[in-house]
Amino acid sequence: MSPSVAARLAGVVFVGSIFQVSAISSVRVLGATPDLLLVVLVSVALVRGALAGAIAGFAAGLIVDVATLGTLGLVALLLTLAGYWAGRYGETTGRDRAYAPLLAVIAITALYGIAAYVLTFMLGEPVSARGALLPVLPGMLLNAVLAYPVHTAVRRLVGGGERTQRAREVELLV
Amino acid sequence: MLGVSVRRPAAGRFPSRSTTALRRRVVVGALVVLALVLITFSFRQSEDGPVASAQGAAASALRPFEIAAERVAQPFRDAYAWVDSLFAARSDAKRLKEENDQLRQRVIQNQFAVRENARLRGLLDFRDGPAYPRDYQGLGASVIARPAGAFAQAIVVAVGAKDGVAVNAPVVTEDGLVGLVTRVTSSTARVTLLTDEQLAVSALDVNSNAAGVVRHGRASAATLILDRVPKEAIVEVGDTVVTAGWRSSKLASLYPKGIPIGKVTSVGQTDTDPYKQVQVTPFASLSALDAVLVLVRKAESLP
């Protein structure tokens, strides 16, 4: 990954994180809040691969944890795993599939919601299953709406040509 | 293929797949461990520990960016809030309309209850008053139906045989005589009104004591006539007509004596008719009855 792409990637993650915590988190549609950061992260991971996805997820999660003065590392852990899984999906099954962004966003939104609930519960913080899991379904819908526009924008910003995990060499067995 | 020269990649320029996978796993594992360490520190340290202090400092550093992002997003949020308020206004209008309908129904019910209360209070006053026949028991009853059709001068009330109501029981309101029970079921009774053609009541002019029979008027369904009044009897406009309540050795009037029926509104006579033509307007508003008293003769007063 070239330094310019890395810088743009960092910028996208930073701006996405800041907008998520400051502007978008207060918007409620259909009882849920759209998670622009998660959609950005899934797109980054699909475009740049699992490693970039995991690092971007960790950084974005850390910004969210810091900015919201929450449990440090909690969102970072979740977004690290989300970025990694989205990247692996993009490198394997979802490679060059047109529906990959949509499918990845829907699946990871659901898994993210459930994992966040489980992790919060395991940490001993009071959390209502109904309050935590009920917004997952409308959240999936909202994030699905964002999936293609965000993916297009992210691909233009940080695409940079080839994927990290695409075959870049040919080995012939003789 | 043997004999074919293959250009191999320069060592170290592209990492092999296994190396890449290993590096990826190591980095992700390290990030996960780091996140877990941060969580652990975040939980174990107090509010003024180094991790919390670092978090606070970083949050302060991020604050200007958050404010900037908030300002950038504010117009979009305002636009969204405006659209959302439109939907909310529509739903509010719908909810308020439903509430308004419910309240209107409640107001109508309250008005009806107030009117019914006044009627029942009037009936109670009448029952305790001097005009009430002492050898009768009054059963208060709501009017539950009015047979359809202009020719059916009757009502259905919500008392019946199980309440002690029998056929030919007089029915009154606090204003005066209404009619007679002509059909009884276990819980309801049909009351034929004074304005029905089949009903006739022996009556007296209170002032002159002139006797006659009150029955339906020919002019309109709402008026009555006092028939069979001799020409020599004195009846004047404004006189009050009450039930005669006669009793012979074997027979007795169906109606108790002295129940107000109506007021004389016109008196006339012709050479060809042996009786006066006396028109009476009933005291009871027979077209707007809500509650009535069915008079049931007390057991000790039965002949």
C-alpha cells in the first residue's frame, strides 16, 4: 500500500469515526441509528483486504472509544474483527461479486449488534437484550441503504488499483 | 513443462501466501490482544489512572474535530429533522383526530347521562309527590326501543315479567300519563302510548269535574281529544285533564285516579254532535321518552 493510499485510508477512517460519534449517532430512523463507520469499514476491508480492514477497524474503534469516553478497547475489538472478517470475505468468496458490499454490510451489522450485546453483557454492564437487539434489524436496513454509495466512494478514495491479496505472481511447477 | 525457461519472481519482492497469511494473523491477533489489554486496563484502573488520563487527553484533542463535524452535519440534520417533523405532524394529526372522535363520543354519552339523570330524578320526585298513586309501586325503566314506523305509537322498556310487570300496567313519567303495557316478556315490556288508536282512558277535567274519555286525536298523532263530554259540561281552554280512576263493585279502571294527562287546548261543539269537541295536549313528551315509571299495583291493594 502506497503512502498516499495509506494517508487517504487514515483520513477516511478518521473522518468516518468523527462523523459517526458527533453527527450520525444522534440520528434515529425507524428506531435505529445508521452506522456509517461500520459501512465505511466494511468497504475499506473489501477494497483493501483483511489486514487493512483489521487495522482500520482497530483505529476507528479506538477513536470511537476515546471520543465517547467509553470502555477503551471495546469498540476497537469489535471493529477489528469486523474489518478482518469483511476483508477475508472480500478476498475469498466475495471477490469481484457485485453484491458483496451489500451482503457483507447486512451480515456484519447483524453480527456486530449481537457481539456488542454479548461483550457488554460479559463485561458486567447492565444492558437490556430487547434494547440492544431490537434495533439490529432496522440497523441492517439502514446500513444496507448506505452500502453501495459508501462502497463506491471508498473505492474511489482508497482503491488504488490492485488488492493486496490478489495473485501477483505466477509460479509454474516444472 | 520441461525445457521451458520460467522467470521466477525476485526473492523478497512479493511475500508468499503463507507469509502474508501469517503476517495478517499475527497483526490481527496483536490488535485483538491489544484491544483486550485496553479493556482490562480500562476496567482495572481508576478514573484518574494513566489510561483514563490518556483517554481524556485524546478526547480533548478530538473535540475540535467533533465540533467541526457536527457543524458540517448540522444542515443535514436540520433537514432530516424537518422531514421527520412532517411525518410526526401527520401522525400527530391522525392521533389527535382519533382522540377528538373519542372525546366527542364521550361528550355525547355525558350529555345523555345528564339528561337521563334529570329524567330519573324527575321520576323520583314524581314518585314522592302528591300526584303519585299510593297503592302502586313505580318501576323505573329505560326506553330501549321504539318500533319503526309512524303508525306504531309504542315504546319498549327494559323491565318485564320478572320485575313484576304485567299487561295493562299504567306507564307514567314525572309529567303525566304515557300509556299502558300491552305486551310483556321476561325482561322487556311494550308500552302502547296514549296517542295510539287502540288506547282510551277515562278522564276528568280537574276544574269542572267533567268526565270523558281521552283517546287519540284525528288532527295529528301528537294530540289527544277528550271525547264523550256532554255539551252541558263546562270545559275551558287551559284546564288540566287527569285520569278518572273509577271503580265499581266488580270492575276498576286500569289507571289510578288523578294522574295528569294533559291540558285542554281547544273546546268546541256543533249542533249535530251530542258531545263537546275538546282537544288535549299531553303533558308527557311522548315522542322523546328516555325513561318511564311502570306502575305495578302493590299486592295488598289488589282487588
